[in-house]
Amino acid sequence: MRLRSLLYVPADNDRFIARAHERGADAVILDLEDAVKPEDKDRARAGLADAIARVGQAGGRVFVRINADLDTARMDAEAAHRGGAFGLYVAKADAAKLDALDVFLSTLDADGGREPLCFVPLIEDPAGVLNAAEIARQKRVIALTAGGEDIALALGAEPDAETLKLPKLLVHYAAKALGLLSFGLFPSTAVYGDLGALEAAALEARRHGFDGASCVHPSVVDILNRAFAPRAEEIAWAQRVLAAAEAATGGAFAVDGKMVDAPVIQRARAILDPG
């Protein structure tokens, strides 16, 4: 599954919803949590099925970010399920909440008619960072991501790339240890004005093995799509490696003056077939 760019859209903002499918994002996250005022949440939830259909009309995946408290999360999850969403972004995620949501949704799945919703836990506090491996093992989880602003708040820290790099890497390692997708940039998602800096941050995240990232402004989508896709020189290198591997008679060989063995061959295959 290729998810390089995931664009947040407030679930109650008709103007943003109307054009979300035009932005080129691999996925849209309809936000029922922080982007919607408390007094507007019921209305946003009631309109979720229509919003899901509209933002997904170009074929992108549609996630719904649900609220943190479990009672509201269940209502949000049910609306997302019935509306045809692909998955849930689970705010303030922990293992117990994911388990409770899985049990709740399993009763809806029993009705048949659609694939089960998947989960992307948003890990947003120090306890979640330290328990990321446990969270990653829960049912339905396909990816992990860290909420930088909330983690920084809980730490009493500034939400910059330096302070967030370690917690985001710990969440990233937990995802990769279990073969899951991992989303994120080291700076906070809330910072989107400096597109040059965002491009550098996206390239840095890709070097660390992140698969994609979310964004809150459409101007960032193209940057993420480019940064998390193989560059022309990477594709050419991978083709040379695989051609040399096919011709090789021994175990290890050299390409461009560097030794190539099994892990390098696997990396070349992943570049040409990212999934």
C-alpha cells in the first residue's frame, strides 16, 4: 500500500471537502477531532457519509480521525464504518482503546457488506511512545504515527524537529519492527509555511525509512508525493543492481564501486516495486 501524502480536511468544512479530491493526495483524513468545534461535532458526524464519498471520488483512501474519549470515538467509528471510510486515525491511542474499538466494530462487521476498518493509531503522549510496540501489535493496525504537538505539550518541550526526533523515531521503529507503515516528519505537522524546509524534512524522513506523512495544507501534498517516491537516479541504480544480480555467478558482487549482497538487492527491489 502506497500512502505518501495524507491530507487533513476538517469534516465540517464544505469548502475544503468540495476540493479535497483534486489535491492529489494518496489519502484524505476527515478530521472529527481538533479541527471541529465541540458544538459542531454532531453535525459533522451526521454528514460524514457524504463527505467520505466526496473526498474519495478520485480514488484516494479516506480515513476519519475520531475523537479521543471512547464514547464519542465509538459514535465516530460507527459513522465512518457506515459511510464507507477505509480506516480510522485513532487520537490519543493506547492498546486498551484500540481493543475496545475493535470489539465494537466487530459487531458492525458481522452485518457484512464491507471490509473491516483499519487503524492508524496517533501516539500523542510519552506513555504511548514508550508503549508503541504494544500499540502496534493490536488488531487492525496498519501504520503508526506520532502527534508532535501533543507529545511536546506533555513533555513541556518546544514542538521542533530536534525535540520531536527521538519520540518520532521510537514510534517509527515500533512500526517497522512489525512490518507496518510509518508516517511522519520530524517537525510538527502544524508548521507548513516554509515549503523549502518541509521538502528537506520530507527527504530526511524518507532517508530514515518513513513511508509518507500527513499535512494540513494542500500546498504540501506535491512535496510529500515527490519526496516519498523514488528519484530517477535511485530507479536507475536499482535497475543496475538487479541486472548485475541476475548476471552474477557468486554471492556478493560490486555495482558502482560498492559491494552488493542480499540486503542491497532487497532494497533495490523495494525501490522498483514499493507496493
